Amino acid sequence: MSDKTTMHQPLDEVPPPAVAPLDPRLLIREEGFKGYLTEFKRKLKGGELGSLPVILALVIIWTIFQLKDSLFLSSANMVNICYFMAGTGMLAVGLVFVLLLGEIDLSVASVSGLASAVFASLSVTHGLNSWLAVVLTVLTGIAIGAIHGFFFAKIGVPAFVVTLAGFLGWTGLMQWLLRGTGSLTIQDKGLLHVLGQRSFFMNQSIAGAYVLATLGVAALLIGSLIDQGRRRSAGVPFRPTSEILVRTVALAIVAYTAAYVLNKSAGVPNALVIFLATLVVCDFVLRRTTFGRKVFAVGGSIEAARRAGINVAMIRIQVFAISGGFAAIGGLFLAGQTYTATLQAGTGNLLMLAIAAAVIGGTSLFGGRGNVWSALLGMLVIQSIQTGLDLLNMDQSIQYMITGAVLLAAVVVDSVSRRTQRSSGRA
Amino acid sequence: MSATPVLALRGVSKRFGAVQALTDVELEVHAGEVVALVGDNGAGKSTLVKTIAGVHPVDEGVIEWEGRPVHINRPQDAQGLGIATVYQDLALCDNLDVVGNLYLGRELLRYGSLDEVTMEKRSRELLNTLSIRIPSVRIPIASLSGGQRQVVAIARALIGDPKVVILDEPTAALGVEQTAQVLDLVERLRERRLGVILISHNMADVTAVADTVHVLRLGKNNGAFPVKGTTNEQIIAAITGATDNAVTRRLARNAEATQ
């Protein structure tokens, strides 16, 4: 029997393909959908976990809270999560840029608090046009970030010290702006109206959420097909149609489910729409522009970036300015939640939540690896925990401990996956 | 070989404080010529390369490019002329893929955004013409072996269409097969009519691919030899200064005296 098998084996053997001989140890993705699966498995083994841990965490968190409180997965609560994650999420987006450089910005929460005070004092105390005040506030954030970047890039002070000083200093400036009154009430108009809790996309119309979902799915499908076509005609490897379809269907399931759930309540909060649009723009900037390429290069190797003619100091200043700008925008979002600028703005665990969101979402603390979508995924986790614990009437002390544990877990995953990648020659 | 050298150094000197790193150094590189630059540690090889690459401007002497004198004060000046340098530490970004590294700092754009397709296509063409074998142009540099990184670094130098390529110890950290690949690549650069300056400690490598060997000793020229008709011993003698002994000095003095 065994002899017979041996005899037949040569016949079953596939003749070697007539291509240039390649080192058999090389890791090349096979053609077609099967190659996609094997590549996925190999990436998992090599420690390139991508978004997998965070999606797993999200499923576990949602299951636990749903078992504890059946209201957790209700439409109203999901709208809540989506609305409240946008503000901190904006801070996290800015942090993703800084983390890609392998640096940290500890001032974002403080700058966001200052931004709400600046906006309130411009628009309320000085009676400035609301939209103009928004622009000036964001410019203030950008200028503050650029100052941090200057001290870091040009003077050579470690970034965490500069931004720690900023953390204290800008909190002080905020308190000075709000001296006497302690808080200012912001009018419900202009951008702040759009950012309010009762502001929904297309005025709560049922169609709104589906329009957004369709836009997203169509953009992915058309974009992928155009890219495939260009690659095919240029003769370089392209994504197989099967893979494009799987990705599109996966996004469609997520998008339309989300639209359905949110529509059962009031629809998509405008704050979330702005947050998502920001993510799309930032993703484009990081992956498809020379600026984004330079950010990744500086995060990967400063020396290589410098030799390639990249102005490293300028990139650092720009990235910190972006972080400051997003901190200011996030501050406006957070102010829009309550229509007040208070002394408490930007205090508490806001900074830790923003950093945690970026890291939990999969952006490495060690620089050079990550994407802005990690701000969305990470914020979903963070905000789910916050909202869930609020639902269960948990004390703030418990919230702090759980969020701390989740942050630690995320950093552990980041460190371990980095080590695994190095041992399998991928970092 | 063309009459005018692409790159020529005439009496180049360089001082760092009290240290005279280079004294009256002469060097000529023609198109399609591989010039090996050899010398002991501290002989001034790296300093010489850095003056050509624009890292250190020269103190005295002239650098001629295609026959006319030029000033190279910054790395960008050298790049602008068409001098590409591959340093010993390859300076590649581990997190970027091969295409990203090849085009880093001179990305191709299409409607203002990165033209990944064309960059990938040209990268594959370039690597193919150089017979460079790597698994995929879309895997991060971190996944490549030392030899593969070296050839990627050299290929990267070719993206800007240079006329002179400087290779600083390209085979120092490589195994036998990888060294062979890099030396093959050097020959292909010569076939493309590029001038190549090859710095190496390894005599076997030098004699395998170089046309001319320039020896530096204590910051001065200590002989230029055509590889054909020169023995390794002669070159090593020039490197170590074994030619500089009591007998040769007496000969030189006697020659001066008779003049």
C-alpha cells in the first residue's frame, strides 16, 4: 500500500512554474484568496496583530456589559457612546501623529481645556463672531503645539518634559482666563451648536445614517477597484477581486448595522460625523501624501530621514502643531457637550484616556507603526467602558482602575507584539 | 574610457582643528570606472568620501565635476551634481517597505498624492535590471537580510540617476554569497557607465571588481595602481607604508641631493 503511494507521488507532483527562480524561504503572498488567508495566518504568528486585539477586546467588553445591563447595547446607549467618544477621539487623533514619531504629548488635555476657555472668552466676553472664534481657538492650539515642537526639535528638550511643562502652564493660563467667574456659559450657536448633544446628521432623518454608510462602502469599493485597475495595467501585483469583495462586504455589514442601530434612536450625532470625516482626511494625509511618508520615516529612523533630505526638525514642529490643533478642536467638542467652559475642562483622566485610545487602537508607542483608525477603535473601547460603568453606577475610583488596567493591557500587547515581530525578523 | 573624468579632486586638504585629515589628495573617477579607495584605519578614506558627499566642505584644493570646478558645501550640492553616497550604516527606515525606502525624499506624485503604483512599477524594473532578488517590494525593510538591505540601499542611490556612486564598505558585514551579490551589483553599475568609488578593507573584493586602486596613507595619496598588473602585496605595502623605510628614504634623499 505504501509502495503504491510512493509510486504514484511523482505523477501527482505539479511541475515547477516557469518563473525566475526565487529563494524558497522568501515570503511571498500566493495569488488569489487563499494566499490572503495564509498571509493573514503568517502575520498573526509573526506578531503583526493589527486591529485584532482591539476588536476582540471590544466584543468581550460589550458582552460583559450587556450581560450586566441589558440597556448597554440599546440604541440610545450606542448613540451616547458615539457622541461622547468624538471629543476625546479628536485628542487621540493628534496623539496618533505624535506617537508615530515615537514621541508623546502630555499637554493635549490641558490644551483642550485652555481652548474651551479661549473660545468662551473670545465669543462670550469679547462678543466675537462664533465661527471666527472657532478659527482663532484652533489657531491658538496649533501655535501652542508649534511652541512645544520648537523646544523639542530645535532646543533638544525631551518631548515629554516640554509637554509636561505645557500641561502645567496651559492649565494655569486657562485658570487665569476664567479667573473670577470660574466658568463661562457658551451660546448654542455656530459650530458649537453642531457639536451639541441634540444635533444629528440630516436632522435625525432615517436616511442620514444610511447615506453615510452607503458613502463609506461605495468609497471603499470604488477606490479599491480603481486601484486594482491601475495596478493591473501597470503590471504590478494587485488585490484579487475576491479580497476586495470580502473587505467591502465586511465594511458594509459593520456600517449598515451601525446605521440601523443608531437610527432606532435619533440617528448619527453630527459630532461623530465630523470625527469620522477627520479620520478619513488624516488617513489620507498619513498614507498618501509626502508629509505622511515623512512622518513615518522620522518615526522609523531619524538618521535615514535626515539623509533622505527630510527636514526632521520641521516635521517634528509640524506634528506637534497638529497635535495642539486637534487638542483645541477636541476641547471645543468637549465644551459643546455642556455649553460651558469650566475650570474642570481638560482635567481628570482625559489625557490618559486619549493616550490609551491611541495605543489600544494599535498605534505603537515606539514610533513608526500605526494609523489614525486606531483613534476610532481605541475610543470605542474606552467610551464603552466609561459608559458601561456609568450605566452600572460604578464609582469613579473603579473607572480609574479599570481604564488603567486596559491601558496597561494595550501597552503590553504593543510591547509583546513588537518583540515577536523582532524575533520573526519583522521589526 | 572618456578623457575628462566625471569627478576629480585636485590637491584637496582638510583640517579638523589640530588634525590634518587630508593633505593634497588627488583622485579621478571616470564614467564606467570602479575606483577602489583603500587605506588603513584613520588614513582619511571616510573624510575624503565625506568631502565629496558634501558633509565636510574642503579647506583647500578644487573639486572638478566633468572638467569644471564646483563647490560642494552641503549634501544637497553633491546630490544635485549627481553624486550618490551609500554609507556603511545603511540608513534605511525599517518600518517602511522597499518602495517607500527607495523613493524616500523624492516620492513621485499624481494629483498631489503619492503615486504608489508608478513607484512600485519603477522599483520592480530597477531591481530587475540590477538582478536584485528580494521577496517583494512591499515588505518592510525589517524583514530583509543584511545583504538584501545593502542592495536596496545601493538601488536607492540609483533612483536619482546619479553619475557617481560612492559605496562605503558595502561588503563589511556580509557573508560570502551576499558579498558576491553586492560585487555583481557593482559590476552592473559599471556597465551602466556610472563612476563608482568603492571603499573596502577587503583586498579580494577590491581586486575582483575595481579598475584602479587608490591608496591613502595618513591623509595623503600613497600610490594609484591599475588592478591589472598589480599584486596584492604591492597594494598592501602601500597601505601599511612598508615602502617607507630607511632604504627608500636614503634613495629619495640621494635623488634630491643630485638634483
